[in-house]
Amino acid sequence: MTKFVELNVRSEIGELEGVILHTPGSEVENMTPENAERALYSDILNLSVARDEYKQLTGVLSEISETYQVKDLLANVLADDKIKEVIIDKICAMEPQISVKGNTHCIKDLLLEQNPMDLASLLIEGVPLKRDNLTKFMSKERYAIRPLHNFFFTRDASMSVLDEVLIGKMASSVRDRESLIMQAIFDYTPGFKTKTVNPIDNPAMDPNCTIEGGDLLIARDDIMIIGNGTRTSTQGIDFILAQLLCQKEKKQRHLLIQELPSHPESFIHLDMVFTLLDVDKCMVYEPLIIRPNKYQTVHITIENGKVVSIKHENNLLQALKKLGMDLKPIYCGGNGDPWNQEREQWHSGANFFAVGPGKVIGYGRNIYTMEEMNKNGFEILRAKDIIRHKVELSDYDKYVITLEGSELPRGGGGARCMTMPVRRKPVNW
């Protein structure tokens, strides 16, 4: 990384200037149907197909913004021998397979011997178990350090919040190393000007605190929306409230919380049912976000660093309208058949990533969702045509760039899940 980047993300839709990605590697294939559930997958992916689909995302974003790859950023950090040893020590302490007495030393030596890029690969793709005694020989484990199967969803382990980075406290320990790596990248990369906030560094952290980036949306620089479900707990939201929002400059701020179902797994994060598309439009899974149901919407107001009110709202859109964001909802799966809505929500039909106001990326397979987008003024453009320069984005005011998606959606996420923005231009509200 050669450029200096001052982190600044004050909306979901500001023109994108920098984004962190992770192209899926062998870690995606390093699982079997037997251990897929442990890896948080409901199915195993075909790596070659997934990589081809992912190339459409990286190709499009490279045309629009600065892009940074996790592995390259990590390798740059690991080039410093002192930092390298600090990171290795932390990983050896956290990994259950190697924190057992007698294993740490040999694994640490192996890792210290690696050059920066090879080490970055091992820390992401996994370190094979060396079967040099009977216990290891008979172990069903294949790795001394397990692969990070979910890391191509870079959204979850770190979140840009205004000019700081909130490090995720993951709901599953299989993803803890993702958070460690992202914190190391932001703490030790000279080009990133930011401060990291990590719940585990706070001695007062509630043990039930969990926070993942798919649940956190910056609607406006004074409005944050957070999903409360299986991945982000109320204790995690309380941490954000106390350690981030109440610590900011003394102005009025608003935190909107949307409770999420625990099942099915497609409701894993808020951005699977609600994303922002434009200054006046949003994508919603209508049965949960608009239709009356048992899942609560809560509005917390902060003034001068203190909580001054907590109250229920009818739904997320009404709460935003009261705060001056009057958004027209566009329905995931179309405005009509609940069957289509449910099917397309399952395949990340509500999960859009904005590269500018009214300029978004999503899966083309969700045809009813795309029809609704088109009816609402969004031109439908294929990612392949943009990469081949058959289409010029500057010719369109509002558009959806469609990615092909047969394998990637099976991992349980969409374009927003696979992107971690670090800088956006201000929005003219």
C-alpha cells in the first residue's frame, strides 16, 4: 500500500473511494460436508466457479474505486519482524488446536520461518496438521490452524464508523482470527489513518457481547442502524452505544435497532433484509421491515454523550422518516408474491452494496428484485459488460450492476457482505 488513506465513512451510499476485499482462496474449499456447519456454511462451494464470480466484483470495483486485498495488506504488515512475532503470539494463544502445551513452540517456529506472503496465506488458508505423534496421527483434524472459510465476507470482522474502525466481536470463535487480522492491518499499516476500537480490549466488556459488520449500517453521520439477532447481541449494541456513539462530538445522535428472527439462517444480518440504495430509496424484505410482526424496532437518542430516550417505533422506515430520511421502499422479490420474496431474500436479494447514491451492486439471479429496481428508475447493467468496457457507467445516473451468482450466494451473503469500505465522499442530502 503506497497511498495514505484517511478513513471516513459517514453513509452507506456516499461515492466510494476505497474498499477492502478478499478474493476467495483455498480456504473456501478446505472443508467437507461433515465440517461445513462448523465453518458456518450450509453447503460446500466450488472454488473455481466462486472465484470467477468474485472476479466480476473486483473487476467492477477496480473501475470505480481504490481496492485493497486483505492478503496483500496483511503481508505488508508481516514484513516487520517485531509485528510479525506479536501477531503470531496472539494467534498461537487464541487457537484451540495449538494452545495445548507442547504444540505452540513448534507451530510458532514454523510460522516465523515463513516469508510475509506465504505466512499471510497460511494464516488465512490454514496450517496443515503435522502428524508427528500418535495423537496427531489419529486426530480427525486436518489443520493445526483452521482455514478462515468466511473471510471473503470482509464486512463482518471490521466496520468503518465515521473516522474509526470498530473491530468485530464475532458470534462464532471460528471467525476470531479474522478480527485479529483486520485489527493488525489497521493498527500497523502506516497508510491507514484511523483508530481501532475492539471490545475485547475493554476490561468492562460484557462476556455476551457480539458484534458483526453485516448488522451495522451508517445511514447518515448522525444515524446508525443496527440489527439485533444471532450475530449481534444487545450487549454488543450497548458497547457501541457507550464506547462509540457517546464518545463522539457532542451532538445529537440516533441509534435505530431492528430485532431479527433467529431462523432461518438467511436472516443472519440486518443487511440481508434491509440496505440503503439512494438518498430517497432503500431495499427491504417487506414481511419483516414493513409488515406488522413481533420483531421490535427501538430508537435510542443520544445528546451530549448521554442517552436521553429509548422508545419503540412502528418500523424502521417510519423511524427514519421522523429523522428526515423519507425513503421509498423497493421490495426484495417484487411487490406481490410472498413466495418470490422469500426465495430471493434467501439468495441475498436484499443485500446491495452502494458505490454512490443510486449506484449499487447486487446479484442478477434475483430477477423479481431486479424488475422492481428497474421500475424504480435503476438501469440494469451486467458486471461483465462494464469490465469489458462495453458499457460506460458515466452514461447512467442510477444503476444496478449485476453479478453472476451461482456459487457465491451459497456462502450466505451478497455484495455488501463481501466489501469493507474505508472511505466515501460526503452525500448531498
